[in-house]
Amino acid sequence: MTSITAHQNHLSSAESRRQLEESTARALDRYRSEFEALRANTARLRSEREAREAESPLKLPKGRKAIKQI
């Protein structure tokens, strides 16, 4: 049986750094795409809500809260 040296067993520091940078770049890309999807969905929902509010007449709240707001 041959022994494996530490150099053969582990990646070089340059290779480790390269892999870390690639992994970080992929994670950042994924984060950005998820953030943009969330932003687009929020904008869509906001425009739908505003359209519903524009179509329906103003509704006043009922009960004790209505008295406090007036």
C-alpha cells in the first residue's frame, strides 16, 4: 500500500480559492435571480390590488375602529 502525501490528498490553495470564488458567484447569481423574481411578484400583486381598489367604491370600516378613525 502506498501512502498519500498531504499535497496529493488536498487541493492546492489556489484551486481551493478558485472553487470558493465560483461557489460564491453561483450563490450570488441565485440570490439575485430570486430577489428579482420576488420583486416582480410583489409588483404584480401591488398592481392587482390597486386595480381592485380602483374598481370598488371606498368602504368604510365598521364597528369601534370606524368611530376612532372618523
